[in-house]
Amino acid sequence: MTDLGKLLLVRGSVIMIVGAVLLLAGKFNVPLGRMPGDIVYRGKNTSFYFPLTTCLIISLVLSLIFWLFGRGR
């Protein structure tokens, strides 16, 4: 049971850190979700939004972070 407790604490901490980063990004006007290349379609009664560029940038940053952590082992 102690392993499960440790796992839950680590995951909860990661979620809290991600939430704090997103709050700070909103306060400093980081344009995540509103970047050039994000697909937005607004019709008469509907709208469609797909953050393509934002997804690519987040994927690149996370890949770099995981690569650095993997290299450190």
C-alpha cells in the first residue's frame, strides 16, 4: 500500500504543478491555445476549434523534458 500512496502523492504533485503553470501562463498572456496555425471555424450555429500549433509545441517541450530526464539516468 505504501507504493500506491507514493504514486498518488507524486501524481497529485505533478497535477498541482501543471495547474500552477497554466495559471501563470494566463496571467502573463502566453498565447497557448491562440497561436497562429491553430484551426478555428465559426459557422452560423456552430464553432470548431483545434489547437494544432499549440499541440505541436507542447509535444516538443514534453519530448525534450523526457529526453533530458532519460539521459540523466
